[in-house]
Amino acid sequence: MLLWWNEAMPGPYLRLREAVGKQPQYAPYIKVEQYLGMLKEAKVNEKEAKVVTSFLHDMGALKFCGHELRVADSKEKRFRMDD
């Protein structure tokens, strides 16, 4: 529950947050392609991918610099996991 809004966090958001937290600390970066797979496994609606990613960034769970979430970017772009 988000105490400042008194709203429950959607299940897919919680599943993604948990998956981010399980990333090994010795490998703090992941490719966009891997992250997109995590979104799919967590059953995050494709239209909400950027919203949940920004949300996790704001929570300090990962660092996201606002670039597009596309597989074409996966060779150059990476996420930093900060759990």
C-alpha cells in the first residue's frame, strides 16, 4: 500500500519490483532486452511499461534515464539496479 496515497500498488508493479530486487549485486546493469523480459514476466501491460519504470526509478529501485524501451536499444542502453 502506498501510504501517502492510500492506494494499493498494482500486482504487476509489485512483481516487477521484486524481480528487480533479485538481480545480483555483482552485475548491477541489465540490458533493455532483459528488462523487457522482466516486464513481460511480471505481466506489466505494455502501455504501462514506461510508467512502472519511472515509478521504480522514483522509488530508487533502478536508474532509468528516460530513453525508449526498445529491443533495438539493448546493445547500447542498460539499466542500473539499485536495490
